[in-house]
Amino acid sequence: MEEDFAQGTTPLGALRGILGNYPYSVGLFRELLQNSDDAGAAKQVFVLDRRTHSTTSLYHPKLASTQGPALLAYNDAKFNAYDWHALKFAYESSKADDSSKIGKYGVGFRSVFHITDCPQIVSGNVFAMFDPLQAFTDSAGKRLNLSHRYHHPLPLRHTASKISSKVVGPHDIDHLFHEFIYEEIEISLLFLQNIQHIEIHDINERGVSKCMPSFPSPDLHRSGVEITTQLTPQLSPSTTSTRLKIKRSSGDITRILKEHKLLPNIGIATPLDPTSEELTSGRLFTFLPLPLPTGFPVHLHAYFALTQSRQNLRNSREIGLVPGTDDYILIEWNKLLFDHYIPQAWKLFLEVLADMDGIFDIFKAWPPEQRSPATSGENVYWESLPARMFEFIASASSPIWPVYHGNNSSPPEFRPLDSLIVSEPTIPRSVLHALTAVRLRFTCPPQYVVDLIKNSRFKTFAILTPEEAHNGLLVYMLRNASKEDISVILQYLLSTQNVLNLVDLPIITAASGQIIALSPASANTSVTYTLLVRTEFDVFGSCDDNAIPLHLLPLKVADTLRIHGPGSLNVETLAVPRIIDYLTIYPNRLGLDLSLVRNDPLAVKWLSNSPPLLTSFIARPANSRDAIVQVSWGTSGFCSTPVILGVPFLDADLSEIAQGILALYGLLKSISDIHTLLDLLPSTPTGLQALSKDACVSILKHLSSRASGSCIMHGPFNEEQIRRLRNLPIFPVVHFPFSDRTPSTIATEWTRLPDGLALKSVANPSFLPSIGGVVFVQLSSIAPDILQYLEPSNPVHLSDVQLLSLTVDHFVDQPDHIQAAALRYISQHRLRIPPYILETVRQAEFVAVQDGTRRMPMDVVDPDSPIAPLYQASLAHQVRRETLSDQVIVQALQSLELMQRSLTIQMAQERIDAIASDPHSLNSVELSRLLLSLMGRAHLEYSQLTMSPEQRWLPTTEGLRGPGECRDGTRFSPHLFDRVLAVLEPFNIPYSLRQALGWDRPLSTEVLIQQLDRVLQSSEDVFSVVLDIMKELGSRSCGDVELSSLRSVTHDRKWVPTTDRQLSHSMNAIFSQPMTESGFYQIYPIDQRTQDFLRRMGCTDRPTTDAILFKLQAAREQPPSLNILLVPDVTNTLRPFSETFFNDIGDQARLIPSENNFISHHLLDESLARKLNLGRLGLKYVGLSIPGVDMGEKPVITVRKNLGQYTEKQFVTEFLANASDANATEFSLLVNDFHPDPSEDIQALSPVMAKFCVSPSLSSITSNVCGRGF
């Protein structure tokens, strides 16, 4: 036996299934808010009415049981046909294809069945009630117009039912109210599109209303970020689906995303001060809050793929999903949101926070640390969110990293990460404070952010270590550091026992008080510093100005330096050779000079044992001012001849007795007595012989090593002694000559020091400046200590950085080859160059440009940069590259990025003005396109630009136009303005540029009116264009002046779009369904606001009396035509003349098929039907064989009945009427009494008709084609 067998469900079963998916909770209010927002409401009111109302005037007597306590939900919107359809059909949402609507499953409203069995809706004058139990109606619900006054409570369920066994009382609703107020009311409005106000009321049994907390707007501001517009342009579903397809799947993604209304729009909401306190109660939103706490410090809105109950995200751990299916792609969509779009939006959100005032701890606004891998639940999706967000921040070099200032009183400062050093939380604040004091800049993120930086694919970010601190200190050279800061920095640098962290840093204090910098042991420097502990320093400290007193250093620093320094640095501990050197100079440091006698061991021993004799010998006064210099050990290198530089030297082979006699009379002077040596020099340098380089070096070293002891004995050198010292032809004077073929190098000349010139000592630089009144010598590596005697007022050994600083201070005055060499040095040692030097170079006007002038680097365009084409015609911005020096300068400036490589606000303003000055040239058009392209890629605040609406610099389809003369077609369809304003060529326009152009505001209503005027003048099909304009006008609040202009434009024009995709006059356009061929047309389906606009413009629900009278008057003025005549039928409906028939068959008309057979009204009699020449029902079916249709009577009977309606006197007038209907111009009646003989051959149409030929007859004769005879 075969029978139909199919699955099915009852309405109650479906309803219970819906309730099973929707928990009984405050989610009920979410669903009601969703429906109100989708309906366009701005206000939502919830009321708990505890009263019991009267049972009179009810729609149905059984509704008396529903007059008890009720929940009422009120909004200020009005339902349209789509809203009613959505309420009626569960699972068939009318919002499914409308991305502006929150709802998409069509079942949210059914959640109210948790509390009631018969929800009731009132909208306008329409009342509807759902009655799935059919307790009050004969169906599952009713909808009717409110022609009477009824009470319409939303009753709470007071007994268990087949829908739910839950009995709901006022206390349950009160509990839900308090839960909603406590948990969600403050955040419910964050991402809704229309609702701006929520109120909650409680009316007690006596009718006293208490307003619970209302919420006009949250104390939070909305920060919506669209991913690809500015932050974040909006991606279309097709673009998103392409990205998703490449990454994840291969299904029909566009269809699925559109079907589920999934768009890559992200919103982030945070308190006005997100860092003032902890906020870890962030929620996920899809317009409304989801019951999904995240622990984030923000609320996050996105078009998530949710389960149908809106309680959860799709399960990402679902097993066995088939790739390409809807479920698979929806899960992949959520992953794409958290992997791509949300991290980007969050990055933009942090950039917004960084621009705000009063933000001190921006890291509180970061996603929290995901401590352990998630295995299930929603947080599986966002376990990688912090890492993904960091990648976007790093890639964009976002300036969101707070700079550590050491105190909270400084205003917050944010920079990109690559300009800062990252400090871990374990670094002591004292270290950061000390390093900050010497201009190092840090950011101090939480440890998990530090770990993200370390583990990221970006390896260029600096993490604070002693080694990294050393590299940074090399640039700033410990300027402005206090002793306390130096101590802290020393301890940190050596905390890893790596003494190389001290190399080249002026951070160690020598015994003389001078700050020295240590060098690597492998550098082969001429200076080795001796490390002295306290006891050693007490004995020998006065013998060595360069000794390092360890007891003055922090204990750990001293121990590390003493243990690990020797062998790694140019330091040594005290050893026997150094002790011997100290003993040699020890008497000199005490004011004694034992070198006056030969160092005979026996004599030294004898003198040492006879202090009184030694004292008496030294104290004897000299008797002569003529003297010979005695040669000491180590000086024979330059004493190979009796006279050097005019000074006599004692022969070393002279006997001791002779030397004793010379010494006895004061004629023997020590070579260590530099004062006497200078006094012995000639007063003028004329005639002094030239010396070899080695001799010069030896003399300089001797003078430098002995000058200190000589000054201890005799005091400072006088002016004459200094002059004689400077006149010695032994100094390495250096300069930097020009070379036109190869890069210049330092040239050295061993000569005297010119009088009156300042002296600057350098080491081995790669360049030298040319400065008036200054001479440069290379003493730093030969005899550094002699400089203090040559230039007592300012003894400076210039480091390379100091030399560079001196050069850039006079940079504009330097020849090109010196500028080129200095810039090449800066480029090669970029990391060691202090910022102030770069800033000085940046501000110097030294760059030669094509117009012959010199400009600052920042005013010159990098010839290889993207902005170079903007200045092809501007010689003042193009750098000269003719000589070798020019080329080196350009290469260095490019390496240092000192020339303009990217667009600035000032450049954009200048180029706009230049383009607008000649808007008709082809060059200006190309420049405008290039400029707009660059502006679209640059992240600048264009709102600072100034321009007039008529300043023509924007490329459009009609040439260059001003901001007030054109618009782009991205925000508004070109249909709305392209006949009034020019259309911008396709470019990405940043939001701040829109502000500057005045395009952040809607199109003016005046433009829309002008566009409508010109569109209506067109002979093309402009239906879609007019529809777009009408919708845009409908979205605005037009004033009386604007409406007057619109009425003037549309007067006597067809402009209202109708359902047949044509345009109609406003008086002929109605919202209801018109009658066929009535001359009225139904208005195209539109939203409520546009309907209101059309009503203000004269459209109505039904034809007005004036419109009908106007049509009648027009019909009267036209030639008569029955084709447009409407005839009333038996149902009181006007029907087309061609489809209406006069009933000449009586009751048998009921046997005629009703299709296309409209029977005229019974008041339209035979006479009027004939005058109208109305079709006759009987004639229509004469000779037709219609199955199942029987006319019901014989024709003769029909004729008799018709004759009964007329008298004999009427036949002439009836014939005359027929002639008129036949358009005859002449009419005659002929009485024929003649008849032929019956025997004659009568030719009749048929034998039966022969008898009519021989009887009297009456003939009607007309002037048309045929007549009728009787």
C-alpha cells in the first residue's frame, strides 16, 4: 500500500523550538530593541504594568483573562508592510537581504512567548494579536484597523500552557528589569543605528508610575573604525570573499556572506578615559551586546557569524565540517575578523587614543594577555589577537608607544617603536631614570607585550640590555648626566660583567678629575690607564694624573673593572714597571729634581743615605743665566747634534767631574726643565732648521711628558714662553684641500703655529672644516697633554663628533667638497650622530639647486622620491648634480633622508595653489592627478589645508574644478549631482581631505534640486536617477523654502517613480493600488521617510477629489473616445468599456464564465447601452459552443421578452439611434407595400425566407455601408 509520508511540524512545535534556542533572560529586551532599531525608532520604552484593567469594550470576551499585569514595549516608529511580514512569518526574515537591519533570522520577536501566550502589537491605527493557542480567535492571530477603542495590554502568562509551563509574574519582569539595568542598559546603545533613548517604567496596582533609570546616551563615545577607509575604505562583500577564498576556502563565498549579511565593519567603544581604571568587562557586539564577555578593556562590535540564538559564535572546534559549506565558511569568517580586521581596527583605535589628551597608560587599552592556548569556547578565536595586532602596529610604524619620562607630570608622548628602546618591567626605574637623563628614549610595555616584540618576525626593534644601552650612549655621549646618574649607568653597563660596554664612553673619572673614555685593548692606543686601589692611590696617586682610583667607583663596578678590564680594555693593574716609572717622577711631584746629576747607582745610594747633604746640594743658588741642557734617558732620539732649534745640549760622554762642576755653578740644566728650555729658545723662529717627522714627534712627546713637572717646579708658562713654544716648527698642522677628481683627504704639514689663531686638536678625521681664525693640529694621538700649554684658555681635543658639530655650525660657509665629506661621514656613522647635528644640517641653506640658489635640505625634493614628479617644472626644488661634490651631497642626503621624500601639508598646499594658478594646462591636470594619488597614500591631517570652493585643482571628467564645483562618486552616487557638479576622477580621498574640501557634509539640497531639474529635462530613461534623488531628499528634513523650490522644479512635470518604472505627476501618484487605466499610478516601494516627503510634495494614499475633477475636466476637453470610458459593473467597480457587456440574457448570465466578462450595472438600461454602443452579452456568445454553458431559453422567447420592453412608437427613434451609432450622415425609412406574384421565380437567401419577399416590409436606409431591412 502506497501513501504520502512527509515530515511536518505544528506551529506550536515550531514556537517551542524557537523558545528552546532563546534563553529566558534579558535577551528578551535585546530582541525588542533590535526590532525597534530596525524599524527606525529613536526611542524605546519598557513598562511593567501591574494593574488589572477593565474587561469592557474588549475585542473578544475571552480576552478578559488577559487584562492583568503586562509588559509593554513602546517605540516611536511605525510598522511598514515589510515589518508586518517579518512578524508574521518566522524563519522568513524580511531583513535577510538588508544589511542595514540587525535582524536576519526572523525569529527574535518570538522570544516574547517566554512571558506571554498572546503578544499584541499596535502600530498606527492597526492592531495585531498572535494567538497560537487559538484561545481568543478562530485562527493563530488577527490584524484589524482600530475603529473602536480597545484596551491592548501585553498580558503576562498566569497559568501554564502548551507553549510554556513558565508562569510569569510582575516580580519576574522586575527582576529582568534590574538585571538589564545593572548589566546592559549602559552599553545597549553603543552600536545601534537609530535608537538613542531607553526608558523603563514601573506602574503599581494603584496606577502610580515610577521611572526607573533612563538612558539618553551612554557616558561612552563611539569609536567606529572602517578597515579600508581612512583608520579603517569599507570593503565590499565581493572583496572580502576574495580574501577569504584565497586564505581559507573555495565555496560560493559571496553568496554566503550576502545571505548572512556579513561585512568587514568593526566598531570599538571605550570609556572616555580608557586608562583611568581597569576595564575587563568588555563584551562582543553585533549591534547589540552578546552574552560573551571577553576580558577586553573595550566593547567590540563586528558582523560576527552567530548561532541562530545569538548567544554564541559559531563553534570553531566543530569536527568534520566539509570545506566550502556554509558552516565552514562562517567559521572561517569569524577567524578572518579576529586575524585581520579586528587587529587593524584596534591598531587604529590605539592611534586615536594616542592623539587624545590625558592618556598616560595606553597599554591598559591593549588586548589582555592570552595566558594559555584556548581549547574550546569563543576565546579560541582571539587567542592570537594581541600578536596579530602587534604585527599591524609594527608594519605601519604606528606612533602609539608611550615614551618613558620618569615622572607623571610630563605630558604624554607617543612615538613609533623603531625610534625607542623597549624596557622590560624588570629593569629598575633608577636605571631608566638615569638613561633618560642622557636623552635615551624608552617605552615600558607589560611583559607580555615585550614577549610579543621579541617573538615577532620583526627583528629590528631594540630591547634594553647593557649592550643596547652602550650603543645608545655612544650617540649622546652622556651629556647633562649627574654623578648619581653616571654611577647608576656604570653599574648597569657592567651588570653582565662585559667591560666592553664602557668602550668610547666618557664615563670614568681619572685621578686628575678629567673624564676619560676607555678603548679596547686591541686598538693599540698610546695611553694605558693604571687601576689603583685605595692603598695604592694613597702612595702613587700624585704621580699619575691618568690613573683610575677604583675606590671612587661603585664596589661592583670597581671589582668588575679590576678583574675583567686588563686584557680587554686599555687598563692595567699596578705592576713593577709602572712602580719604577712612578719612583722616577716621584721627587719631581714633591718639588725636587734629581736629574741634575748622573744616575750613578753608587751616588744614588750615597745620596739616599745622606739627606742633609742632598738637601744642601739642591738648595745651592745658581750663579749664571747661561746654561747647557743635560740629556736624560730616553731623549737621545732628538739630541744627535750639539744644537737643536738653537738650544745647546750636553754631550752624554762628558765626565762626571765636569758635569758636577757645571751643576755646581748652575750651568747645567735638566732637559725636564721645560721652562728653562723655552727660555733658551731664540726669541724669533727665523732660521730654525726643519726637522723630520720622527724628530718632531719625539720633541712633542718629550715636551708633553715633562711640562707638568716643570710647571710644578716653576708655575705656569708665561706668555713669552707660550709664544716661543708655538713658534717651534714641530707641530702637525692639518687642512683639507680640494680635489676635483677623487674625494679629498687630510693633508699634514709639520710647521709652527701661526700667531693669533685659535688652536683645535683633532685625531685622524676624514674631513676638516675651513673656519677663519682657527688652525687644526693632530696632537690627540701624539702629545695630547701639550695642548693645555699651547691654548691655556680653551685646551680642546675635538672628537669626531665635536669636529662634526663645529663643521655644521659653519656649514653654509664651507666649500662644496667639505660639505660633501662631512655629509658622507654623517651617513656612514648615522647611529653615532646626535640628533641636534642632523637638525642643524636640516636647517642650513647649503644645497645647490637648479635655479642657482641654495636651499635647506627640507626645501629640496629627493630626485628619486615619489614626489619628485610634482616638481619637474620647479627648478627651485631640484637639486644640482653637476660636480663630484654635488653627487656625494645628494647621495648622503638621500641616505640620511634629509631631503623631502614624502608629501607634507605645506607641500600639498603649495602644489594646490600652483595647479590652481594655471588650471587649463595639460601639465596642471597631470600634476593634480599625481598630487591626489600621493595624498591618498599619505597619512596627513589635510583639514589644515586652506582653499576656496572655486580653486580649480581637482581632476574631473570636465577638466580641473574647485571643491565647490565637483564631488567624488564614492560617498554619494553620481546620479545625485553629475549634471550640476563635475565628477571627480576615481581617487582614494582620506577623511581629513574630505573635511578640507567640505565633502564631509552631505550634498546640499540646492544641488539635489538642480540635479532633479536637469534630469527631468532629459529625454533619456531617468527612472533610476530620479528614484535615487527622491530617496536622498526623503532622508532629509526639507524646510518650507526648499519644498517651495522643489514644487517649482516639479511643477507640471512627471517626476514621481511608480511601480511600472515610469515617472508620474505628483497628483497622479498614489500609495495604494489604483484601478486599471484610471490614469493613476502606484508609487514605487520606498521607506517611511521618503513616503512622508512625497506626501509633503502632494502625493496621497488615494486619488484626491481635485485630481479626479482635473482628470474629468481634461477628458471633457478631449475628443470623445469610448476607449478611455470606465463603466460600473454589478459589483460597483469601474471597468474598462471594452471589457464590459450589457446583460441581454437575464439570469442566464450566471452561466457565462466570469473571466474578462464584466456585466454592466443594472441601472444602465437598454437605451443607454445602445447609445454607448456597449457590447451585448448575448451577441458575444451567439454561435459559440461553450462547454457547460446553456443559454437557457429559445431565441423566440428572448425576442418576445425584449419586445415587451418597447412600444411600437419607439421603433423610429431606435433606428435613428442605430444610424447615429453607425456614423451615418443620412437616414431614410421606406414602407414597401409592393410584392411580387407568388408564381414568379423569387430569389431568396433560403426557401424559408421566401415568404418574407411577398409580404409588406419596412426598410431603414442609411448613408453608411449597410442598411437593415425588416
